[in-house]
Amino acid sequence: MKKTKRTSLLLVLLLSFFSLFFVGNVNAEKLRYIVETDAGGDPDDEASLVRFMLYLNDIELEGMIATRPETREDNTNPQRTGLDICRSYLNAYGEVYDKLKENDPEYPTKQYLWDRTVAGYDNTDDGVNLIISIVDKDDPRPVWFSNWGTDDGTISSLKRALDKVLAERGPEGYAVFKNKINLCSDMTYPDNKFGGHTGKIKPDWLITIDTKLPDMDCGTWYWRFKPLTYKAGGFDIDADVKTNHGPLGPLYTIQKEGDTCEFLYVLPTGLSDVNHPEWGCWAGRYGVNETYNNPNWYWINQRDRWERTISRDNTLLRWAVHIQNDFKARMDWCVKSYKECNHEPVVVCQDNKTTDVLYENIKSGEDVTLSAKGTMDPDGNKLIYSWYVYPEPSSYQGEVSISNADKQECKVSIPQDAGEKNIHIILAVTDDGSPALTRYRRVIVQAN
């Protein structure tokens, strides 16, 4: 009996010990996501797919829909349909799955992904039926839908699904269905992509994030990812991705990655809230698109001051090193054991272990203490703390003093004239591993 108790106690201790390796921020639920890709057209979709698959531990991918029945002539991929291209990427993912899972048990199996990857060609209803079945699930979470482009003229499966639902369920059933979907998508020529379901047939989308437009500050956002991240933090696409990182790496095509912001936007880094695109995140910072009579339609039209310049580029450039270091680390996860890799810090703020944005109500002229006690690094690396004001999303635009801004605990002095305004405080925690990885928490201080 005593031996059995000792054995049970030993098992509990061992499980507790190993759980330290996989401890992460506590999220009540993952975000549901569907991607519609024209892989086989512009090869940047195929590059985005490599990065995307490395983040399937952080979101719940419920569907991947391939839109191109024929690969474009100038695309050199040996697979000649969009579905075959997606499946070739899933095969490569399957080859590195064991290593990925060792680094994070949340990665889904290849079979799980395979079962949810279908053709979205005009001559098949597979994509349409998949979307309807996903949205109709008894699940209170909204479904985030991203269309990475349909440049061959294929009709989006989402448009066809909405046509079908409207015809079969009428306006009321259509409204119920549509209100379960949020768009974070290429919205170029939305009338062509989603027909009258955008801007004409009511209700409007509850939230729309356009990750491509407008054309400003060096062009459309679609073309800015490469120049902003190309060498960030010493990033080298050949050494860090294409070579010696397993079969996914060689499938990477071109560094443009025009569609990558569509999933970077929804990643739970602790930096923002998906329902507030105006706050900023790894995909940039967004503002209302006044072209449409919908206050919940956003596009990438904001500018940040950073490194003594003001531009839209800065809304992503300020995080570029963190983004690319994270990509590097996850490529390492494809081929190395847990002990050989670096993993992101687990950031606790105000005793809160989620990645949620936090709120503090403070009287003007008083101080508020913000604490990251409990923050840890799963690899035992040293942590570097940085507390700072993010002025652009803040309604208060004056100077704010932060004492001990490089410590685990800081003090923010709320100015006397900050009444009825808010101040966005960012906590960035970076480890000293290789590559160095960063995670965040945002505290919105409301002055009274």
C-alpha cells in the first residue's frame, strides 16, 4: 500500500515537472478560422502556407479551401491544382508533426487537417458545404474567414455558401448565419469577391478587416510585408527557412507573403484584441474605411510614430524583429527536440494568465502599479521586461511617466489632465534565447 502511494506521488511529481515544459498562457478557447487560398497562382500564397502551418497550434483551423482548379502557367510548383498543392504542404507538415508536437502538444494531426481541406472550384460544392457545416455548428464562437485571393476568376466558396443560405433559409436565417462570420480578408474588389453580400445585402458583416488597402505610403499593404521583414533581426530566408529545416522549408516560395497578415492578425500574442483592429498587432494597425457606410469595416490606413518617423509601415515595422524571430524558432521546432529549441515567454500581468487585454480604472493624478510577477520562460532563459505607452491607440496624447520601465513591476503616473481618457500600456517580455522571442500584454488605463 505504501509502495503504491509512493508510486502515485512520484507520477504526480513527474507530470508536474514535465508540464513546466509546455506551460503556456491560459486561453479559454481558440479562435475558429477558415482560409480560402488560391495556391497555384501568385506563389506568395505558398510561402504564406509555410508560415501559417507553424501557427496551427494557436488557432483552431476548421477549413482550408483551395480555389484554383489549374495552376497558373508561370507558377513552377510541380502540383498542378490548388488542392494538390495544399495536400503536398500537408504531407510535408505530417513529416515534421512529431517534432512540432514535441515542442507544443497543441499542434493538430495531419489527418485532422487533411479531413478539413477541400476544393473550392466552381464545379464542386465541397467548399460551400464545408463552410455551411462549420458555421452551423453549435458553437458560440464566431468563425473568422480569410480569402487570400481568387485571381483566376473562381467564385469564392463563401459567396456561394451565402447565396445558398439566403435562397434556402430566407432573410432571417441568412442573418443568423452571416452574423456568425467575421472577415479578415483580401477585400480588393469585394463586390466581385463576395457579391452583394458585402455592402448591399443586410445585415452588414459584424466586423471586416481589409488587410490589403488602401494604396498609401509606398503602395498597398499587400506589397509591404517583404520590405518590412526581409532582413529584420538578421533574418535570412535561406538559412532560417529553406535549408536544414525539414520538408516544409523547401516549399517556401517568395518572401512577398502578401496574405500573411490575414492570419498574423488573429494570433494570440497578448498584444491586442481581434475585435479592436484600431489598437494594432503583428498585422498592423487599422482604421475605419469611410468608403463604406459601415463603422465596423476597417482597412490598413493608420500611421505610427516609431524610430523618429511617422508612416503606416511603422504599424508593423515596430514588431518585425519579433515576427521573424518567432518564424525562425518555429522552423527550428520542425527538426529539433524541445530541449534544443527556444520557446516564447509566458507573460502574466496583474495575476492574469490569459492573453487578454486588461483594464485599470485610475483617478487622474494618481499612480497605478503594474506587475508581471508570475511571468516565466519555459526554457529557463533570462527575461527582459519593457513597459511603454503606445500613444497612437491611446485617447490621451500627453506625456506619461513610467518608473522602473525595465523591471518586472512598474509604476505609471497618470497625469492630472488625463481625465476621461485612456492610455495603452504595452508590456513586452523578451527572453535571451536564440532566437530571442517576445510576447506581450496590453493594459488599458482609463483615467477618471
